[in-house]
Amino acid sequence: GDSVTQMEGPVTLSEEAFLTINCTYTATGYPSLFWYVQYPGEGLQLLLKATKADDKGSNKGFEATYRKETTSFHLEKGSVQVSDSAVYFCAHMGGKLIFGQGTELSVKP
Amino acid sequence: EAGVAQSPRYKIIEKRQSVAFWCNPISGHATLYWYQQILGQGPKLLIQFQNNGVVDDSQLPKDRFSAERLKGVDSTLKIQPAKLEDSAVYLCASSLVGLLRGTDTQYFGPGTRLTVL
């Protein structure tokens, strides 16, 4: 069935380090892809999305490219900040929104 | 624009008791979703409403969970009786259209954290 797999966390980085969080999916057809972020004590917020192959979603310095050939949607940021510490969820939507298990990111000053 | 509202934020009950959660979606959003998020996992869809009709409740444990959206606006999710494994965060989300629109963005509320003792 449809699923989303993210790299295991927690991920701990120093401020200004490069971030990659891997995400792969299995789905029938060509679903829309999303990254959501959950800051401590808050609800899920949409970070970025891509709706078709080769689309690049971007927001707040984060980017992810919809790779149909590798069924991936890896999240990247060139220079993380302490304020980026949160849990990041990859998700895809065919008929319903299906989430990965989440990757906790901790950025140290 | 006001976001998705949920109450209560926290609830502690004993097993076999009943509990209810309330959600008020963003004004004008036709579609409302309830998700269950167990610690360390991603949210899992329990039920989706389009206006006041159920679109998908395939993952709702119907022997103990029920949900309604009588006037097509706010919604209530109930658990009766609760089990230990129901301890989770219950998230409500809404979207403008929802049905058959894969690009439609879902907006999430802050969630209700349920602890069953």
C-alpha cells in the first residue's frame, strides 16, 4: 500500500550546518508531496509542497524537489538555525494525506 | 485569519471512561479531518468529512470511536470506552475543498493530547 519513509532521527546539527532529511514514498499514480513542520508545543504547519515531477517546493530557506524516478522528496537547507529545531514530516497525497514517521531536528548554537 | 481551533488541549482519563474532543475549522473550509498521532509516529487519518457527510472513515475504530459534523462546520470526536492504546494527540485539520483535489492544503489545529491511565 501507499507509504512514506523518512530517515531516522533525531538529527543533531550545529548552527549554519547543511541539512538533508531523506524521504521516499510508494504510491499509485503521481501524488502531491509535502513537508510539514511541528515546532515544540505547536500544531503541524505546511512547510512546502510540490504537485508534479521535477517541481521544487521552497520556503524559509528549505527546498525539496519531486523526483519521480527515485520516488523521493528530500528536504534540504543550506544553513540551519537554532529556530529550525522541530520535527519534520514528509507526506504524500493521493486520495488521503499519508505521513512518514517524522524526523526530529535539533540545532545547537 | 483565525486558524483551526481545538479543545481541550489536554485530557487525562482512566480506561473505560468516555471522552470528547471539539474542533472548529477555518471559516469557509468544506473539508474537515481528524487524525490520531501516537508518540513517535506520523499522524494517521481517522475520518474525513466533506461538509456534513463522511468521505472516508476506513481507519476509524467504529466499535469505540464516533465523530459527527452535524451542521457542516464544527465537529466532535468521541471515544467510548477508552483504552490505554488510545493515548495519543488527536489533530483536527481543515481544507478549502478537499475532495479529489490533491493540491489542497490542509491546515492543522494545535491538537488535543489524550492520556489514558
